[in-house]
Amino acid sequence: MSRMAVPRPDTLFRLGGVVACANVALPQVARAAAHGGAPAAMDVRIQIVLALLFAGAFWLNTQGDGAGRARMRTVALFVLQVLIALAVTDYFFIVAATVAFVFTPRGALVWFGVQLSLFLGLALVAVSRGVDVIIPEVAGAPAHIAVPTSIAYVAGWQIFAFTVGYLAAGERRSHLELQRSTRQLLATQRMLAESSQLAERAQISRDLHDALGHSLTVLNVNLELASHLTQGEAARAIARARTVARLLLADVREVVHSLGNQGAVDLKGAIAALIEGPRAPAVHLSVPEDLAVRDPSAAHAVFRCVQEGLTNAVRHAGAQTVHIELAQSGDRLDVRIRDDGLGSADLREGRGLQGMRERLEAVGGALHVETAPGRGFAIEAWVPFSRDAP
């Protein structure tokens, strides 16, 4: 019996947010309709349009994970939510639940701290000026009880909404990070399997050439010598043995050559497995169709370089787009990784970049990194490789 599919927590949060938008809009529409007349009809339409705009902006903004640099569209939609909330203040509960999907966790905490502080400040100013800030639930209570209770009530619901959104955004980030880690694991497993197969074929080729090939060569020399020392039927038998030995040696050499020609690493397939699936940032890959890297160490160094470049673009650069280009230039393979992230004015190589440089230099390659504020990161690397004719 198949189990019923359970919605993801962030999906339930988004659906609940849309329902909350409707719950805020319905009383506004009802109050507008209660007045009657043409102005009321216009007010009803305005409230419906505001609700639809706010719900649409909420739905689109909560598709993200709050990691990296916020997109211009996301910021614009969030500004729209805030403007609508200024007109209908009850929407600020949902704004509080949205910020963790728009900004980084630290940025979301800062925004909510400012929002909550502004609310408390405005409430205190309103109280000092005699403005009624009492909620309907405590309308009959004394002012010294009703006012702080009302403020605590509204602030508490804002904190609750922010906490729910913060947890949902954290779950989304964890889910996306797990997807990225799984893709990296599968791609690395593929590279290691291919490298192991190539190393095994190379070892078999060497063993055949060094052991069996040498023994057959010695056998041929001894049979040649024996053919000069014998006559009659024995000489004819030795001649037949020499023929078989020569054919066997030719077969061994052909097998050794064949094993040597089958040693191309599917680097393009491994990188494609690394970047496949829904992800942010968007990755554009350019690899020659006839690319053939026969050195497993060089292929592994390039693969790790691409992997680290993607990790840097996702976790640190806040990039939205990454371009990866592999190209053959003479007897070497050039690798270019460029993103549109934040960039940096003071580049300090961390363990990731140092590891990339060490891997590339270990196989005779090199690494160069360029970056500037607002211009992203550009990584240029190369490794030597031989490309045999097919």
C-alpha cells in the first residue's frame, strides 16, 4: 500500500501565508462593502487588488532560500509588500514571516528587529498623544491594562510570524544544501569510479607489457635459437611454436595498445552531473564535444576546481549566474569560471582556493583569480593534458 505524499514544511508555510492574506483582506472588504454606494464599491475593488498583489508578492518571494544576494525582483516585490502593509497594517504580520526568505538569516533578524522597534515606538507615541491603540478583545478593560496588553498582543503575533517564517526558510536552505551535497557526492563518486577504472586498465596494460610481453619475447628468442640447433620433425615443431608465439605476442601488444587508448575520463559528464537539477545560481556550461582528458589526476583537479568555484558562488559570492567554460589550448586544458556575485576588494585565499591551487600545481597546472566589488569572481586555471588521435 503506497503512502500518501506529505507536503514539505515550506510548502505548507507558503499555502498558510496565502490563507493569512485572505484572512487580512476579508474584514477590509467587508468593512468597505458595509458603507454602500459607489465609493464603497471602489474601496472594495481596491482592497481586493491590494490583497491579490500582496499574496502574489508573498508567493513569489517565498520561492527563494534567503541565501546570497537578493535579486532585484525579490527586493522590488518585498518593497511592494511593505507599501501595501503601510496602507493595511495587519499585513505586517505576513511581512514579518516573509523577510527570512528575502534576506540572509542575519539580514532577516536585523530587518525584523527594526520593524518591531518601529512598531513599539509608534505605539508609545500614539499612546502619549491619546490615540486609541486598544484591540477589540480588551476594549472594556482599564486603559493601564488594555494598552500594554494590546501592544504585547500585536508584538507577540509578529514575533510568532517571524519565527515561523525563519524556521521555514531555514528548512528550505537545508533542503537545497542537501540537494547540492547529494549532487556533489554523486558527481565525485562518478569521477572516482572512472579514475579507478582507468588506473586498473593502466595497471593491467603495464603488467601485460612488462611481464607477459617480456616473457613472450624471451620465448621467441629461445625458439629462434633452438630452430638452428635442431633438424627434422623437431625443427618443424619448433617453427610452429615460433609462429604461435609471435601471434600471441602480437595479440598482447594489441591488447596493451587498446587498453591505453580507452583511458579518456568523461569529465563533461561528471561536471554535468554536478550542476544538474533545480538550483540557484543558474549555471551555463560550455565544454567541447570531443574533449578527452586521459590523465585521471588532471581530470580530478579540474573537477575539484569547478566544484569549489560553484561552492564559492553559492555560499560566499551570492551569485545569480555562473559561466563555466572548458577549452583546449594546444597541449593544455583551460578552465574559466565566472560569476556575477558580490566580488571583493580584498581577496584573501581561504582553504578552498588554496586547495584548488595545490591540486592544479600538483599536476603541472596553475590558477589565477580576479575579483572586484560588484564584478563577481573570475577563476582561470589550466592543466596539461595529451589528446591522442582517435
